[in-house]
Amino acid sequence: MADKAKKKRVGPITFFRQVRAEGNKVTWTSRQETIQATIFVVIMSILIALFLFFADFVINLVVKAITGL
């Protein structure tokens, strides 16, 4: 079997310090970019919901016409 690398265990305080240090290295998006992305997602979600609604409506009409209900 492959040799497993030994992992050094760290305490919770050291762990959270490392997490904070890594968080500071992250390049965060600007407020404007976040707002634009959110608006885009909301609009696309609404468009997809409308498409699915109308597709379901048309399929329902076709099935009713075929079955004569």
C-alpha cells in the first residue's frame, strides 16, 4: 500500500488563525459585481420559471386534446 503522509495535528486556536489568514488571501468580488450577479440570477430564474410554466401549460393542453378530457 502507499505510504500515508503524516499529518500534524493543530489546536483549535491555531486552526482558526490559519483559517483567518487564508480568508485574508481570498480575492473577494466587489459589491457592484455581487449585485449584478444577484440580479442576473434572479432574472434568469424568473425566465426559466416562466418557460417551464408555459411548456407545462401547452403539454397539458395537448394531452387533454389527445385524451378528450
